[in-house]
Amino acid sequence: MSTDSGEKGTEKVPGDKTLPISNNGVSVPDHLEGKEQGVFEVDTSDPRALNAVFENPLADVPREQLLQDVEAFCQEHGLMDHVEVMKKGALVSQRPYAIDEIDELTQDEKDILHRERTHKWDQPWQLYWLVSMASLAAAVQGMDETVNNGAQAFYLTSLGITSNRFSAAEQDNLTGLIVGAPYLACAILGCWLTEPLNKVFARRGTIFLSCFIAAVASIWEGVANSWVNLFIARFVLGLGIGSKSTTVPVYTAECAPAPIRGALVMQWQVWTAFGIMMGNIMGVAFGGLRPDLAWRLILGSTVVLPILVCAQVYFCPESPRWLIQHNQMQKAYRAFRILRKTDLQAARDLYYTHVGVEIERKINTGKNIFTQFYELFSIPRNRRATLATWIVMFGQQFCGVNVIAYYSTTIFEQGGYGRNSALLASMGTGILNWVFALPAFFTIDTFGRRNLLLTTFPFLALTLLWTGMSFFIPPDENPVTHKVQSARIGMITTGMYLFECFYSPGMGPVPFSYSAEAFPMHVRDVGMSWATATTWCFNFILSFTWPHLVTAFQPQGAFGWYAAWCVVLWILVLLFMPETKALTLEELDQVFSVPTWKHSSYQIKNAIWHIKKYVFFQRHMEPLPPFYRGAEKLMEA
């Protein structure tokens, strides 16, 4: 939070009233001035101050009071056998960057805490077991999305969808409806069931239930005997996809240590891309069988991974944060002891998480999901974050990626491939999607979210135009072999492959990472539900309307439509999406508190400056003044 006063330790607020500032930047209310401020004595009347509180709620608590609070906490929850290590953990949480100055710690304990930063991947095997389970769950998600790509090349005929029984428009409707059924279920039910399911079944139970639904739906898809039956099976599949896509990243984040939390959460996107690749491989693996059997095995092949996840999640600990939210402190401590190397680290994370949960509970007293949803739009800072996350979630769909994920086999057949060759070419898109998702593991926190999108969107537009315009190359079939001219299919394939290369490191990982950090803590859950519902809603719209677009405008116009959206999205990102890379909660609060018109005006000037300097080679231009004054870290972002 920036201060308008030139005097250190004061802040100007409306009405020219000056409030003292605590060490973590929080304005101290009148009724607490001059008193020892307890950890839960939070002024909730000023939304601007809440993120500063979340930055480190223990920072301003006097040492003696902190130790008394820890002892009372242990007495209340039956943890007196661990009271000494709890006190040490609380002191470490209060001063994480001054470990050597804490006299209560032994040298071995200090060495362990230092090693946590220098050897951040040195973690218990149980944590990596949990991460492997989450990665498998992500692969389930990816396979569920793309196996239909190859299967529809067979079932559209086998189930009579392309027969004379239906008109061309009805065929397009049925194709889009079956392909988009899971995403319709996600948007209207799956995402919004996440909160009640997690409340009743906890994180592990929700993951188990969602993967059980996925396994049942996979078998159901494989034995469907009509298009209606297949539609219902895929709709049920979406009920599992919605809750799984929200719960698994949250579960991973709640269990992971802070130094590697971002990297482990990123595994969701990487292994979803792996599942997308596996879904395309299943199309190749079973595509050579007789048509009525091939599509059933392709769709049914997704039953294996969710069964493995259901078995694996049974041996994972419950989320400690969920247990703390439900006042099960002893179980939470046991879970942390499994997921951390030492009791000291477990005690530190237990008490610090408990404090954060209690502050959130106080802030949200009297609120429900509807009032929190209203706050997404009624509070300007939240409204800007909501707009930015809507742009990236909408953009992840309308950049056109799932046209390729869901319809690439059909597109390749339209381009001139035979069925088996089209399945093989589709497998190539899945492999590239996964391979080029791996660099994002490093670039998203170095190059930045906003810069990745501004760099890759122009190439997404160009590659979509490349693909669409390649359909203008005449087929020139050989009258004897009936083979299509190689230039046509080569250009179409190259355009789609290049699209995947530019999508995976940019629009692939950014939307979920950006959405997870843009919202303030006290509305983050409902904010993420809004974000995921947005992406699944437009996912359904895309999958349902693509057959109609191709019929009405041919592939050239359909690809051109999404190329145009990439240009529009580049402009929206430029004007309305602030950078969030490596920013603290308080710095994020500052960024999203800047009026939208000011941000947009500056970014337009900034874009013009870069064009003049790097396109027209005006090397001696004066740099623009910094936008975020007094915050060098924000300017770096």
C-alpha cells in the first residue's frame, strides 16, 4: 500500500485523517491505538488493509502475547504434548527471515530451516506421492477432453448421426451437443458443486468421487447404444470434471510447502497436457479396429487412470488446511508431520495456517456465497481482478485451442487425410501440446503472465490464419490414387502444429495461474468458481458452435473467426490485464487498485513507445515515467 504522507509511519485517508501504520502496513484503528494488538483483532471495515494483514498476520503481535496465544491454542485443541515445538514454530512464522536471531531454536533446527530454502526439493516421499496422484488426476482431465476427438470419426456414423434421418443443421447440432456435453455440465453444475462437495466430503473425498464419476461415465460412454445415451453419459462425465478441475489444484496448494507451491500447482497444466496427448494416442491405438468397436474402446480407455487415482488418493493425507477449517487440529498436525521433514516445520505451518483461517472466518462472518459474489463486482479492486480473470479464461477458449483438441481429426480429414492418417496427425498436436507446456514451468515466473500473452497472441492469430487459408489450396486429387496434393495437407498440418507450439507456453498455463492469485484472499474461493465457470461455459459454446461455423463459413472463415478473436484478446490483455508475477498480496492489492482508465492510458502510451523504438528504430527516445511510483518491484513486473 502506498502512502501519501511524507512522514514515515502515517497514512493519509479520506477526510485528512492520519492513522498510525503498523509494521506490516495495516492502519491501526482508534480503539486499538496504544494497545497491544492481538492477532485476531483485525479491522475489517477497510478492504484495502486486508491483504496487508494476510501478508503476515503475526508480524505485529508482541512476543509474550504470541507465546500465550500458542499455549492457549494447544490447551484448547489437546496439543499440550507439542506445546514447545508449537511455540518455536510460531516464532519462526513471525520472523521467517530472521531465523538466526531466534534464541529458542537450536543450531540443528536453524540448519533445517535454512536448508528448506537452499534445497527446496528435499521433501518427504509422501508429498511426492500426493503430487503424483494430483498429476494423474490432471491426466484424467486431459484424456476425458480429447478421446472424443478420435472417437467421433467413428460414432457419428455408427450411431446414425450423419444418416439421412437428420438434416445437415440437425447433424451439426447433435455433433456439437455430444462433444460439448461435459463442458455444459461443468458450467451449469460441476463448478458450483465444488464448494458443497468439499464441505461434505473434504478434498480427498471430492477427488475420489469426481474420479469415480469419471470411471463410471467412461464405461457408460463405451457401451452407449444411441446418441441420447452417449450425450447423457458425457454430461455425467462433466459433473466430475468440474469439481476435479477446481479441487485438485487447491488440494495441492494446501499441502505443498511455500517454496515449491507454485511449481507443484503448475503440474496440473503440464499433466493435463499429457492427458490430452494420451487421449490422442488412444485414437491411434484403437483406430485400426472395426468402426463399431474402435470408438467404444477409445472412449472406454479413459477408465484406467481414474481408477488408479481413486486407489492412490486413499493413501494420501487429508488437506491440513481443510482439517483446520473444521477444527480438527490434531488430525491437521498429523497430516503436516507426514508432509514436512520435521515436527518444527509441521508446527510452524499448522499454527500459521490456523491464524490465517481464523482471520478469514472473522472477515467472512455474516457473508455467504451470494454476498461474496456481489463483492466481486461491487468493490472496484475486486471488479478489476474479475475483469482480468474473465479476459484470460474467456481467451483460453476463444483463442481456438479446443477447436484443435476436439475436432482436429475431422479437420485433418477435411484437409485431405484418410481416417488413420488423420488420427496420427491429431496425435502430433497432443504431443506438441505437452512438450511445449514444459518450458512454461520456468517462463511463467520469469517472463511474466502478461508478457507471455502479449508475445504469443499475435502468433496464435497468424497460425490460425495460416491453417484456415491453407484450405484455399485446391485438393488436386490424383484421378487414379485419389490422393490429395501434399502441399495442402502439409500447410494445414504445419499451421495447426505451430499453433500448439505457441499456445502451450502462453495461453495454456497462464489463465489458471493468474486467476488463482488475482483475487483477494477473502473472496478467492468464489472468484475461482467464477473463473472456472467462465472457461467451461465458453468451452461448451466453442465445441457446440464449431460444426455450424464450418458449415456456414467453411474452414477458412471458421479459423479466421478465432484468429480475429486472438487480435481482440491481445488488445484486451494490453488494456485491462495488470501483471501479477512475483507480487505479494499487498502489492497485488496496489496493482488492482489503480483505476482502469489510468492503467489503459499508460499501456497505450507504453505500446506506442515500444513501437517507435523497436519498429521504427527511434533509439534515443526518453523512457516513460514509472507507472507504479515508489514500487520498483511492480515496475519490474
